[in-house]
Amino acid sequence: MSVDSDYVKFFDWIREKGGQVHKHIKIDTREERGLFATSTIESHAALAIIPWSLVVNKQHVNLPTIDVATERQALVLFLSHEYTKQEESDWYPWIKLLNIDKEADDLLKTKMNLFNCVEHSTLGQALTARYQQLEQEYGYLNQSDKIHISFELFCAIDHLVWSRILDLPDNEPISLVPFIDFANHNFNANARWFIDDTTHDLILRSERSLNPGEEITICYGSKSNEELLYLYGFCQSVNPNDRVTLPVSLSPDDLLLEDKLRLIKELHLPPRLTINIDGRLTDDSQRLVKILSAQTLSTIDHVNEHCKPYLKNLLNEYLENLNLCSDEEMFTKYYLDSQKSIVQKALNDLE
């Protein structure tokens, strides 16, 4: 059976459920698995109409009846259960195209390389916490006999959920929307989705005319490479919204520890430094550096002679850790190159 026949069956399945798909669209089932125009498509054309019955979320789908803490967990369980049903699942045409087995293999191949490269960043902290949470969730579900897949597949499905959910407006729960979830990201997207006020269907519409072979893209939002990697598993070589975030901590031997902690709490400052793409600290980060670098109570939260050495040492240490990382995987390379560039700009400004 041809691989391309899978997306044709998927389109037929959408139509059987009351939806519509433009006749000049295909899914690349081999590489990026994005949406592509097979012929010229006019501007403001309805590329797809997805009925509300195919929107997967906690409110509108009969998800597994299990006590879950988050909507994300409910979506992970739904996909896990439908995956195990295989062809008996009513969602099989969509599940098959998600290619969950390949997702698990790809995730294992890149996981350690990515962890090694980001362990010193806030991204590393977030990923570590995420997999610790997944281990706990999987252990509970496995012991309760409520899930029947491997931990690797469980992680892959979690990644699929993170990378494909849509934040619907008007306080709707996070949702998975078949077909629209195959549209890749572009900051200069040529399509957008919206909810029809009358039918409540989700409509994907072209924003301009599309050429034969052109990829159909939507914008996932103004996110940094760190956010894109964490949420979707990819990032961009040129990202105008990129930035660097560095975790910071206080030494337990610091004589001003209690005063610094109190002031940081009073000012509601996050425990990290954020450097914009131009190499400049955000206002909150500038204030945090003043507090962290203070050596006397009179200089706390004021510019002092230790600000620049403190920041310079922190940036050099982070840059050294980045330079030790492997950049063989494409998206990891994009992330590292951008991080190095931003940190170097910040260091140059300190000279």
C-alpha cells in the first residue's frame, strides 16, 4: 500500500465525519509531514473545515475515565488508548499518520544529545522536570493497569501532544485538531485557522494565493528557540524572537542571603536572567544582577562595582558550556549557534 494513500484515506475520513479538505492539498508523509499545495490555490480559500466532533479535548471527546490532573494528561491517555486499538479505533486514519512508533525512535535518538547540550540552561531544567514527571505518571498508570504501552512510546505521545495542541480562544480547553496539526510553523505564515461563530467548525484559510508545491504554514506565535524546542521539538536558524535565559542561584554562604532573597521576592523577580536577541538584559534581569552581585547592604539593588565582573563571569561560564556541546543534530545546532551569538553580543557590550 502506498504511503501517500494513507493521507488520502485520512482526508476521506474527515469528509465522512462532515468536514472538508481542499482538493489541491497533500500531506508530505515521508519527511516534514507538512501540508503542501499541489496546484495553485487562491487567496482566502478554505483549505480545510474540521467539524467540532473531530476536535479532541477533555470536554468534547469521550476520553478515558481516569482521574487526571491536567488536560494534557487526558490527551496523552486518549492517544495512548487509541494507538493500542490500531485499526479498531475510529480515529485510526489520523493515528496512523501520526506515526507514533517513528516518533519514539526519533525521540530516543535526539534526547541525550539535546540534554547534554542544554543541561546548564533553563531549558535543561524544564526538560529534566518534564521527564521526571513523565516517569511518575507512567509508573502510576502502569501499576494501575490503565496503560499498555512502553515508557518510550508514552514519552513520544506526550511529545506529540505538546507539539500539536492548539490553544483555542474563549477559555476552551487545549485541543488536538486533526489536519490542522500537520501544518508546520513559519513566522511569515501563509495560512491561519479560526473558529466559525455559527457552526463552531475550525477553518484553515489561505492568507494569500499559494503556488504549486508551496508548503502551507501557520504561525505558532512569537516564541524563542528555547520555547520552540521545548514545546515542539524544533527551532529555527534565524529567529527574530530568540533570547537566552540563564538560571541563577545564591550561595548559602552569602552574608546577604536573607536580604537578597527578601528583596527578590518583594520585587517578584524570576530566578533567571533573560538576554534579548540584541544581547541586552531585560529590565528585571538588570535589577536581579544588581541584587545578586551586591557585596554590602548599602549597594543592594544599586549599580555596584561587582555588577560587570559577576555578569561577565556568568556569561563566560555559560558560553564555555555551550562550546563543549555537540551540534550534529540540526535543531540542536540552530539552538546552540543562536545562544552563542546572543551571549557573545552581551559579552561584547560589557567590554
